[in-house]
Amino acid sequence: MNSSKEPAGRIDFAIIGSGWRSEFFLRIARELPDRFRVVGLVTRGDDTGRAVQKMWGVPTFATIDQLVQHTAPEFAVVSVPREVAPETITRLAGLGMPVLTETPPGLDLDAILPLHRLVADGAIIQVAEQYHLSPLLSAQLSIAHSGKLGEVSQVMVAQCHDYHGVSIIRRALGVGFAEARITASVFRSPLVTGPGRSGEPEQEAVVEATQVTARFEFGDQLGVYDFAGEQYFSWIRANRLLIRGDRGEINDLEVRYLQNFRTPMFHTIRRVDTGEGGNLEGRFLRGLIAGDEWVYRNPFIPGRLSDDELAIAECLVRMSAHVDGGPPFYSLAEASQDHYLQLLMHQAVETGEAVTSTRQPWCD
């Protein structure tokens, strides 16, 4: 493998897979070429490979072996269907390549458990769970963990599906791998569709939205999940987040807490965007402010990136630091726990009965 890495500080990574999600990583590298570079992409289709090379200027390879032979990435991003992700991760680990895999890392527990043996044997595997790193959620979680809210006991998440929502619940409550009692139900209702991955709707259409509501009871702490997949991209279904402690709460953009028992404080989380009105700095997010302090600062100025892309870019930065010996940022164990809990949630939906999680091998 080659050993050059220029310019200094740039993160060179590879991508396995050429689907819709891979394009997020490609856009980030194109927008911030001094920070990121895709040294190669693996796709089995010749036509797809030629299309990727033409559109993104990235060399493509038919196999992982060819990629490793001709490039020197710090790590590989695995962006393939969950059914084949474990096989791909295992192959890369066998070649000594650190892996940042998309969520979830496998279809079920039987597929995920062997991957933990790879980690025990020294493989570097992290999962690209980006939601908690997105600007607003990052700011909200930062406030929740600052002590202003006191002891956090409740969270309600209504903005992302399955393991993503579970991940936010666990992080907001700080429950780690604690056991949970889970009850869940489903509610179906009509909803006028909004845009999709390909853009705006071409005509009005009504679909049946399937809304799952679940309660995760971690002893004296409660997480509530409330989401319908049709909410993604919807113009008329807003994201919601409620985090409550004994001294305050965050309700979406509103922050309330007690400075002391006789002095309530009220703040609104506000975005600071450039490129509006007479501002000529360019079009990017500078950060978020609550009261008199920054609760999120964009580390990728002046890149013109969406909030989701900013979060994914942060995943890449933290993965590079982890490869260099830094701390994990979303480990295989964390990802497995979130996936496990969401599988139990759907079991509770299907059976109508409460289920209780048990301690899994990765918890140790």
C-alpha cells in the first residue's frame, strides 16, 4: 500500500458501496477537499464504477483486495445493505483495515455477535451513528449534560427511526447498558406525502403513516419513542424532543431551568446562519446560541453542508482520531445495544406484551 498522506491533517478514507448513503461521504469530501479525500470506492458494477468516476472524480475498484493494493486509506466506510455488512466488515478487519460502518452493522444479533469477537481480537470498528452529532441535537444534549437541568429523568424523541431514536434516548438519559422494560403500540393514520429522496412530490398523494409509540423504562428513568417513518422529509410533521430534569427541561428550542429556587431562566436555542440579507460570508451554519453562550459551533466552516452532512463529517473526524489512538465515539457495543433495544421494541409492537431486555455479551 502507498504511505503518502498530503496535505497534512487531511483525512483519507475509502468507501465500500455506491448507494444513496455513500453520496453523503462523497459530497463532504468534495465540499471540503482540504479536510477529506476519498481515495477509492468499491463497487462491483462496471457501469456504476464509471459513473462514480465521472461524477465524483474518485477511483473505483471491483474488490476490496484491489482497493487495499492500490490505496492507503486511514479507514474504510462500509455503506452496504445490512444483510452483507458483517461479511464486508470481517473481510476488512482481516486485512487490518479500520472500519466505520453504517447503521446498523448487521441484520440481527446472530449477525452482530461475531463482529464483537473481531473487536476483542484487536479490530477497530466504529459505527457511523450521526444523529447525536447533528447541530441541534448536539446542542440539546450538551445543555442536558451541563447540569442546568439537574438529574435528567425523562426524554421523549420524535424525529428518527428505530436504533437512531433509541440512541438519542440512551444518550439523553445516560443509562449506558442498563436493562429496560419496553411496551409499545402502533397507530395508523392518513398523511399527505412530502418530498422523498428524489425530490419534491409530483402530485398530491395520501399514504397510511405507521406511528410506533414505545416506553423504555430504565428503573426510575423513562424514554418515550414516538415516530412514523413517513415523518422523514415531511413538510408537515415536525421533529420533537423533550428532555426533563428536576431543575429544568428542554422542549424543542425552548430551554427552562432554575438558576436558584426563586429564579427561573428562559432561553431559546437560535441558529446563526450566514448568507442572509446583506451578509456576504457565504452560505453556511456558524453555530447555535442559547442565552449568552454558544451551544454548538460549526467546525467545518465555510463548507456548504446540510446538518446531516455536518454530523457525518464529525463522524469522520472522530473516526480518524480513534484510529490514531483516541477514544471511541460510537462503538460496536453501543450500536449493538441500540439495535437490540429497537428489535425488542418491534417485538412489543407485534405481541402487544411488555418485554424486558437482558444483559448481552457486548455489555462487558
